[in-house]
Amino acid sequence: MAKKFNTEMEGQINFYNKYLKRIDKNLTQDDVLEENTDGILKGNLIEFKLNINDVNSVLFQSIKYLSSMRVKGKSIPANIVLISLNTETTYIYKSKDYIEDIEKIYIGGASKNNIGFQSKSEPIKLENSKPIDIETLITTLKEDNYTKINIDENCIIGWASRYYKENPTAKKSDFIGDNESEIKIVGEIRRPTYFKDFINEYSSDTNIQFKYLMDKLNDNLSKKDLGAFYTPIQYAEKATELVREAIKRVPKGNDYIILDRCAGTGNLESVLSDEELSHCIVSTYEYYEYKVLMELIGDKVRHIVPPFETADIFNGGTVLGADALSKEYVDNEIIKQYIDNDKCTVIMLENPPYAEGTAISRGATGRKSTFKESFLAKKMAENVKGVANNDLANIFIWSAFEYYLRQSTDSYILFSPLKYYKQQHLINKKFLNGCAMNRKHFHATENTVSCILWSNENENKNSITLNTFDILENKIIEEEPLVVKKVFYPLLKMFDKLGGVKIKPKVVSADNGYEKTEGNIRVRIVENMEYIAYLRADGFGIDDNFKFNRLSRLPKYNGNGNYLTKQNFLEKLPMFASSVYLVYEKNWKIMGSICKTSDGKEEYLKDVQNGNLDKWLLKVLLWTTLSNAYMLSLTGSDGVFYRNELCLDTTNGETLSSEKLKSLKYTEEEKKILEQWNNILKQAKLTKNYDSSITYGVYQIAEELNTKHKVKLPNGKEKNVYDYPELNGNLNSLKPMLKEYYLQEIAPKLFEYEFLK
């Protein structure tokens, strides 16, 4: 009599232990467990149940798995194998019979809401107790065949990502192609060779079906070069409202143009009226976007650059004559006739590409270059100094006012992160209206993007107020307005410059606070200087808070910070506190709109000097000692013991922090936090790795004493198990207490003194 299983996992393990020996002895259960399924074995999707009482519902569950795989660019197994363990029955379906169902999109868990599905074919039914049927099942599981799927807008990103990953040198033209082209590059999706066993030929002559996804379909090299981002239709509609404000500013009797040098597939223009489109001049640098743009609005706009496709237009994936950074484009006669016409008002509407200064592009010769070698980048560098030159978007912004906008009634409707205004002060123009938007809806990571209507009039305004909009379930949601203030001085301005003879320190820290023994050392120290910590306080941004702001016992190897001493540490700690605001108050409106600064330095130092901030500074100290700063006690390679003075472990005597905090009269909330710390320290002393000679802070306890090990689960996956659950639990319980304390007691004054602005 066959064994009856109590759990599905037990039966699954038993099955693979027996069958894998006959199918491929080199395979293990771990090798076949993927995509949250019970197993993908060669060309077979396997689904186990203790007892299959409704074959159709289990089949539907498997179809949902295959649907998810198709979207991700995974090959679709030809066989769907359903195994009822305790009844020793197997049902085998061909996935090709269910391709229409596989190509649908399902929301929610695959195991939910499956009752009522109707099968379209009779399965092969096997009895696993019969040798002949066992051999049939083994033969089936050895098959390595797949069902071809159709490419559509739901799955093309997954297949593109797979194609570029498996073909690192491939370009967008190799993958997508275009049947209606002077260039006649067909592309993988239209004539599959690499994916010939997995996808059908894409039959449409054009790529218009993918108009909202073209930025996502660029190969990795082009993504870095082009920096293109899709604009969601809801935000395009908000931009259109600003365009119409700009049109109202056109003087009576004037003609006007709406110029978009980086139109992509025309998202921004898609909501303009036919009348407004008749004033548009558009271009885009990427060839396949140009093709879609031409098809969508080529017959509606006043001009498209270049006017039509010719045999020599294709330039390694880009469009000759459409590079907005080139002198050729600036001198383009089609555009210039309007720029030179005093009776024509210029309105610019753009979502400029974004890329860092190291972005790589390829010219017609295949020679590697950067956008900083372009005509406009060089012109901008002659007029603008500093880090603003490192952003591709800034070249578009600067050149708009330099080469295209001439009269006071000209306008610029601009999508961009806020730093061109807030930190870099790239332009000083008159703000008329604008919105803050969530960047995650632009096929990008969450952050703040602004869409602002600027007038071509000089005005130096240090703050602007933006209407704020998010998108929820495809509907635009208005939130509280966002006040954006310019910032001027980074945190490093809070420190006096080091005097004396500067030398390399003998020991330095890596990113994690522990000693770094190899690599280049940039940080310097004054000879014989005594310090208790090093604070890296680099840049204005708070988005990468711990990347650019680290508090460590040893000086960080690459510098960009300064030393905390026994004399100055208390007044300098708010700089560290400002760096973690985003950790505690994570919100897209904060990202990109709030910066770390020392703009309030004079008022702050005056109040420190007169004692107005004594109590608050002690609260900052209390929070710092219990935060996850990279503070350690350790013996360096120079033989010196570096004690952590920014902690409350007094096992080896008072620390600087514990001495200072004796003068703070604790609130009930602070007493609870300290009680939690005492619980942590008590549990830490019971751990195997505890060293009584070390003065511990929270970070070092978490790193060295809160140890864990991996255990293997029945499904083959591994899970971390903590060796000291009480210690781990107490550390986790401290975090929300510190968050609440920080937001209530510390953050308000960080804003008051413009550490956060």
C-alpha cells in the first residue's frame, strides 16, 4: 500500500527523491524550485496537491503561474503536470491549449479564486502505482519543449530584459526592429532566432503598441546615454494646463510655437488639442521613438525634426539631425525661423532626459564619448561652474533660456527634479505656476519631480509653492501644497577648517565603521589630534543618507567630513541627526525637496553659545547614543584601543555621553527608552561573543553579538534564525521608540535651524 502523506511538502520531497534519479541524477530539488511554483523541470510545470478534488481549479492555478512567467520573460513549459499525491494520480495538460488564458493578466495570489474554471482539453491521466504509467511520467518529465507565446505590452519588458541580459552587446534595434523602416532592421521579436523556441513572430508592422514603454525597452547602454523617462498621462494633463496658461500670455497678433526637443513617443503632446498640436515642433533622439512619434502625431504637428525618414537617418539607434545637444540642432533652419521672428512667441514643453556625467553614448564611428563632450555641454561649462554641469537635464534647461527663449512673454514648461532650482540655482527666472509629482509613476524610483511654468523674466526668488499630485488607481490625487526653499551652504560649512600639519591617519574606517586596511586613503588629520568620532557630512541630499552621512569612531577613508572632539561633539551632532530624517519619515515629497544645510549656522551657533539649546543638544546626544550610527570600540592595527564614547555602556566606566547626560532630567518617554537600552545591554552580556573589555553601542551589539544562523526549510530555501531571540526582539523594539522620539523631540528644531530645509 502506498504511503499517505500528511503535508504537501512531505510528498513533494518524496517525489523528487525518487524521480530525479531517473530524469537527471545531477539535479536536486533546489534546482527545480523557482517562480514560487512546486517545480519547473525542463519543459514541465509541476503542481502538487495532497488530494486533487477539483482538477480544473488546480489547472487554473498553474495557468496563473505561467502567466506570471510570461510577463517576466520566462520560457513557458509545454506540459502542465498536476500530481495528486495521496491518490497517486497525475494529470498532464498541454500548455498550448491554454495560451489565451496564459496571456491574460491575473491579480492576487495564484492559489486564490480558482473555482469555476473550465478546462478546454482532456488531460492524460496516469496512475502512479502502475509501472507503465510511471515510465510515461518519467518520459514526460524528460521532455524539454516549450510553448511559444505572443509578445504584447504586458510582457515585452520582461523579454527585453532577458534578451539584453543574455546578449550583453545587443542594442534596441536587435530586439525590437521595425518592418516599416528605411533601415530594414527586423529585430528579434519580428523574426526570432535567439528566442525561436519561445516566442511567436510579432506581426504588427510598427511599435505603436509599446508607445508608453519605449524608454523601458532601451538596452542598458542606451538607458545610460539617453536618460529617457516616460511621462504618465495624468501628469501630462497637468502640464497641458500650464501650456494653456502660457498660450494666454502670447501677445495679441503673435504666432506661437510649442517646442519639445525630447518628445519621446509624444506623451506630453498626446493630450493637446489639434489646434495646439498645429503649433508644435517636436523631435526625439532615439530612432524607434522617432518612428512611433511620426506615426502618432507626424501629421498633426507643425514640424517634426527631421521632417521624414531617409535611408541615412539611422545612426546606431539614434536619429541624425535630432541631437538637441549639437550645434547642428541649434542652427536648425526649421526651428530658427521662429526663434528669429519677433512676432512669434516661444513656448517650450519638455521632460528632459536625466543622466549623470559618466553616461556613455556611441557616436556614428562607434567611439565612446559622454554627453559632456557635446556642443551645448561645452558652451554651458564656459558659463556655468560647478556640479550643475554633471547633469544631462541641466544642459537642456540652461540651453532653453540661452538659445530659444528671447522675450518676456516666452515660457518654459519643464519637468525635472528640483535640484536645478533648489541646490544648483541654475536659473533665476520668474515662477508662474507649478506642480510636484511622484517620480515612481515615470517608470523610475520614488522621488519628487516638479513640473513648473517659468516665464522668461529674471527674478531671484528663494522659495516657491507647488501644487502636489500623486496617482492612485490611475486617478490623480491632490495633496497638501509643497513649499520648496533654495539652499546655499552644505553641512561641512558648520566645521572650522583644520589648521596645523595635516597627515594621513594611521587607521581609517570602511563604509561599515570597521577598519579599512587596503585602498587609497583621502582623509587627513592634524598631527597628534585627539578625536572621539568622525562625521562624514557630504552634499545636500538626504536620499542616500547613510552613504553621505556616516558617524564612525575612525575617520572614513575617503574623507568629505570632519572630526568630532571632546570640545565640539555636542554642538556638531545635529548634523548627523539631520541625515536620517528620510529613514524615519519616508515620503516621496520629502525625497528631492528637503536638503541638509548649514544655512542657519549663525543663528544656531548664537543660541548654542547663550545656552538656549542645552537641553535639546542633550536630547540629540541621547538619541545618537542609541541610534544605529557606525560607532564601535576596537583595537586598530596600530595597537591603539579606540573606545566608543558616544554610547551608554558604563561597564568599564563612564563615557563622555553618560557623563553629559547626567544633567538631563529625563521625561517618562526617555525613561522608557533607557529601560529598553538596559534590557539590550543585559541580554548582550549573556551572548557567547560578549567581550567585557569592550564598551558597546547599539550598532556593535547588533553586528557582533546578535548572531544568527541559517536553517534549511523543507522546500529547500534557507531562513535566518537568531541565536538570541530576546536580544533581537529588544533591538527591534527600540527602533520605533527612537523614531517617535526623533520626530517629536529632535526634527522640529532641525528645521527651525535649517539643518533640514
